[in-house]
Amino acid sequence: MSWLLNLIPALSQVLTNGLSTLGTLQQGPLAPFLTNNPLPSGYPWGTRTVYNTNPYEIPPFTGVVRPYTFTISRGNIAPDGVNRSVILVNGAFPGPTIEANWGDTIQVTVNNQLTDEGTALHWHGFLQKKTQYYDGVPAVSQCPIAPGKSLTYTFQADLYGSSWYHSHYSAQYAAGIFGPMVIHGPTNALYDIDLGPVMLSDWYHRDYFSLVEQTMTPGPPVKSDNNLINGKGVFNCSSTSLPCTNNAGLSKFVFTPGKTHRLRLVNSGAEGTQQFSIDGHNLTVIANDFVPVTPYTVQSVTLGIGQRSDVLVTANTNNASAAYWMRSTLVCSLTNQPFGLAAVYYNKANTSATPTSVAPTIPQQCDNDALTSTTPFFPFGAQPQPATTQQFDITFGPNSTTPPISNLFYMNGVSFRGNYNAPVLLLSNAGNNSYPLDPEWNVYNFGSNSSMRFVVYNHFPATHPMHLHGHNFFVLNVGNGQWDGSIINANNPQRRDVQILPGQNAQQEPGFIVLQINADNPGVWPFHCHIAWHVSAGLYVNILERPADIARQRFPQTPFQTCKDWAAFTNTTVIDQIDSGL
């Protein structure tokens, strides 16, 4: 980026990011918790701490409702200087930050102002216990929200830490429908200043539907055009014929000398694995996804799509006028420009100056930190033998038409395709758990089993960030070859909701991960690769958990109303569903 001459932005925030304030110096630090505090001990979550509370068993209930209204609409912005049509949440990119205390109730009314397609929002990482119908996945927990219609999602902030929300309708979130979520809760490490979300996202200059079309057609794969930090980047306009402005503007952060700062890293991209670092500073990891971990210090953090890491950074330079580059680089990814930059200024620095710091020599890391480094702060203990074990083999190849018209991903030989008009969870609630005519729904019925172990083999050379809804899973092992039955950190294995599955190595050995969950959340839970183009191509299964309990549960009318509205819309409009739908 030698052509980047200064950090005086050539475009206003409104032109680059709409109504968002992320990436600007006006985005101030976060308070340690939100006010209106109904519980004792000075904190909304009462006497619960990371030391004494298993968050999966006894989360607080504050009785406080955090209401939001989101309007989904089209607009034009230029996050990196390239002006393009996008889809915005409340006119902002990234979308507004959802902020709540652990135990609060989050209520979001989503208004779909798109005229020609549906939408649905998924609240990444929340367990949705007793509200599985608000998980936000069309063809699974609801029908899409039809144009001109609304849906109010209501669910508990049952875990705490850093996460994000995003559209789960096709690859729609690659057009801009995503934003951060911050859930305040107990902490496992001391810090002074919470600088809030740091959204890391690969970026594309074409509309998402054309990218899905390319994904579903034999030929060259989709490549991202740029890499953004908090929705901002720069682009060399000489390399595009699109309307473009050089030096559009980068995100900026302020450090206070001697203070320790919390950064909430989120990989909110569509395909690219991010490797994050700050010149001249170490990172102390205190949480991965919604799971506090025993703090450990690294030079960089690797995040697959959907993963989060909360890190602490101490401003240890005596020069209060210092400036450094914050870097996030797309590694082992398909991209034309992998380098994301933001500026970190100490509190007396000239905030228009271009940092001159030099990137440290850090080996490229495509996988997550070793399981031996990532130990849950709360000791969950050794996991017993599961009630059942299921193996999943991931493969890639042409579809069955003659000649083939697309390449698809398969899990155990089936490529997923959802039916927007027939959500599996709503069918299960009605007692229908048999789909012999729809094997492409890829439903695995685990009945009343009390726990499940998934052994997943990847016979494809690229990695897959595997995400499970409705649960944080235990990660028992990860590697290449055939799993030998061993468990890493057997007495307290890692938990999280996304884990990078290694690719097949040069010796043609498949990558593997071994995951285990307790069946404590009846529902139909998506288990899929979080790369948008991979799930579009079918890399997905449905985990049907305790169907008898689903049938006994009383669902509200709101998810069923989405199906009535969607049926009315599709009676007059043909939906061009060219991918899996998710």
C-alpha cells in the first residue's frame, strides 16, 4: 500500500459507512455494564463470577428488555473508496451495535424494506434455549421475512462476551447485513478501557447474488477484493474501472499510555481467515467466542469466519505521541488484496499522521491456536463417553446432472438445500420428523440421546470454520489423518461455537476435528461451514435434538406468520434460489 500517502480521509463517514460510527474516533470506549441494574452486588448479574458460575446451567435473569428496531434496505456506500450498491441495517455499515448485560432480554424488530427478496437475522452464538424458533435461519426455524413484513425476535442474552448478528438468507450478509453484539458480564482479567468491537471482514465489489452464481458454476472460485477493519479500508483506484476514490479513510483507535485496553475481535467476513496483530504490542487472549479462557499471550490471533477473540493490549510505549499500524491479513484465503489496516494513536498523537511502524515477523497461521493453549477459565471437567457418535465426511465434486452444472460440497454424500416454505423446526413441532422425499434437507435425528460426539473429516484441501447453532461444543481434538481416540486437555477441553477444521494435507490425509455436546437444548440446529460460499454450495447438516420435547413445546405464532407472509409473496413472485438458501 505504498500509494497510501496520508490518513486524512478523502470521503466522509456517511459516504463510506452510512450512519455507522464504527472506525471513527467518535466511537468512544464502552462502559463495564449498562445501567438500570435490578440485581444486587453492584453488577446486573449479581454475585455470579467466572470463578463460581457455569453459564450454561444458571445464567441470570435480570428482567430488563433491550429493544432495538432494525430496518433492512438498499443503499450505496464506498467502504474502501469503491462505490457500490449494498444492503444496510438502519442505513449503517456495519450495522448498529447490540449492547446488553448478561441475563437481559434482547428484543429486535426487523423490518424488511427490500422489495424483491426475503431476509432473516441470526444472533450468532446465543443458545436460544426455549426460543429456538428465534434462531433466525430460514428453512430451519422460520420462513424468510417477506418484503414489506416484519418479525420481532425476543431472546435471552444467555452467554456473555463478544459476538455478531448477520443475515442467514443465502449469502446476503456479504452485501452488508451484519453488526456487532456486546454482552457485558464478569471478567477473568483486569483491564482499564473497553474499546469495543473490531470487525474484520473481507470485502467484495460485486453484488452477493453474482458471487453466488459464480460459486454455483464450474470455473474459477470467488475472490475478495479487499479487507476491512470496522467497515473501512482503502483501495488502489488504478486497479478498478468502478467509481472509486483513493484514500477513502481507515479506522482509528486511541490508546492511553500505561493503560490496558480490551479489543473485541470478530471475523465477520464471507470467506477469509484473518490473522490479526498490532505492531509493537502483544495480545493477551482472554476469551474465544463466548468462552472466557485462561489468559495467554501471543503476537497474533487467527480467526476463521464467525470466530471471536477478546484480547487485552497494554499501551506500553512511553511516547504519548506514538502511532502504530493495526493489521489484519487474509491468510490461506481467496483474495486479490489481503491486507487490512487501521491506525492506533497514543492519546497525544496527531490523528491524521500515517504510522511508520514496521510489521513484526510473524509466521502465517491458518489454524486456530493449539488446543493446549486454550483452556476454559471455568473448569467444565472431563467429558464422559457420549451416548452416540456420528462421523461426517466432507467432500467436494460435481452435481449429478449430465453434464454437471455446478460443483457442490457434500456431508456424508448429501449436499444440503433448504426449503424456505417448510422450516424443519416448525415441522418437528407438529410431530413431523420424517423427510424421505427430501434427503437434501440433511437432517440427522439423534432422538433422546443425552450427548453426541461428532468426528468430522475434511477431504478438501481448504480449511472450514465449522459452526454449530444452539450450543458451545467441546473441542476434543484437531489434526490430520485418522483420529486416534485421544483428547487434548481431557480434564477441561476447549469450548467454543466455531472451530477451524484443517484441510487435507500434502500427504492426502484428511483434516479432522472431534466435537462433543450435551443434548440440553431441544431443537433443529444448523451445523455448517461458516464460509458463505461453502454453505451456499451445500456444506451443511441439521442436528435434530430431542424431537419429542420439541413436539411438546408451545411455539408462538410469530414464526408461523413468517410462513403465511412468505407463501403469499411467493404465490406471485418466483424466488430464484440458486444455492442452498443459507
